[in-house]
Amino acid sequence: MKKFNLPIFCLFIALITSSCYSLHQGNISSNLVESNFTYKESAMGQASSLIIFGIGISKKDDLINQAKQNLESSRFLAPNERYINYVIDKKTSIYFGIVKKQLFTVHADIISINETQDNPMSTEFRENYLRKRTEDAKLLGSIPLGKYWHNVKQYDPIFLSDGRKALIDDLNKNEAKVSYIEGNGYQTKTLKISDIFFVVNSNHFPAVKQEMLPANEQGEVVGFNTEKILIKNGKQNYKIITAPKK
């Protein structure tokens, strides 16, 4: 009878359980005193460590600080700019049971403090802010949310019912978790699908034809959902109408 070889058995178990993966996420948001500001864009920094047989740099705080420094060096601020809404992502990968890789990613929004503005309490998403958030999501491998909604992905832009722009954080068959600006802060809220409007001419949806508008309605179709159409009939005037039945 052959003798049981414990080391080989342990190595076999390590091999068949290789490439284990886990994702942990948390966020830290800074307090904002100024109410007169504009969201401009976002920045990102990363730091990683490789641990083999338990040997390597594994201190969480050191890696987060390094990722934050990389973020700040990737986008220097102008005198009237600030970082806010820090978000930290941690990704851990294990290979062959002996190699552990940790990747920390730090995101932050960049705002510009406005010296003059007609409405000092108003803030807005700039187009490059939305674009940068989307680019970051693509770089990290954004989460597909399209089980029910075509190819919608995390951080895709949408419209709210009043015409404001927002970003999708999560999505299911009936509800969407979105991020948007309200008052002097950055808000996250869960809304019904009927209360958000997918952007017309986006990468994921074909154009909604103007012929869908009733004869008595004037304006440009800018968004839609399963029940309604959002039309823009002026510089900042938006109107919701019922979508025609197919």
C-alpha cells in the first residue's frame, strides 16, 4: 500500500482552488463648505502589492495612501479646484493558493469653486466629468447591468425627469440606483425605471424617432423609458409625455 503524501495532496488542493477572487468596496466622502461649485471631472489612482508565501507589502493604509498620491499626481489642481467624494475599491486575487495580489483604486471627483454665478446654489455635471467617469469605468471593467436593459453599464449617463443629468450606479428590472447633483451636494438615490430616462443616441440605444411624438407636441426627443418620453422644447425646458403603444 502506497504511503499517503500530504505535501502533494496540499499542492493539488491549492492548484484546483487557484484564482480565487473577491471584491471589497467602501467610500469616504469629504465635507464641502462652499455651496457655489461645479463638478468638472474625476481622477483615479492605483497601487498594488504582490505577496508570495506570505512575504510582501500588505499594509492596507500604505497602499491606500500610495493610490491617493498617484491620483493626485495624475491630475494637479488649479487654485480654485478641490477633490471631493473619495471612493476606495479593493480587489484581491489569489493564484495557486500561494500568490496573493491586492489592488487598491482610489477615485475622487474634482470640483471648481465658482466666484460668480447667477444661481450660487446650482451645480451641474460637466460633459467631461461624465465622460471621465465613463472612461474610468471602462478602464476598470465596468459592471454590466444589462440583464434587463440591453447593454447598460455602470456610470452610463441618464436623464432625470426634470432634465438633469445623472449616472447609473446599479440597475435591476424595476429600479435604478443613480448619482446626481442636488443643492450643494452629491446625492445617491433609488428611483423607479419610469422615473429615469435613457439617453437617446447613446452607445446602447438606437435613436428614438421624432415621428413618435404626437402631432400636437413640439421639441427634441432626448430620453425615454418603457412608459414615457422626455422631450426638450427649449433651452432648459423639459416635458414628459406618454410613449405611444407599439
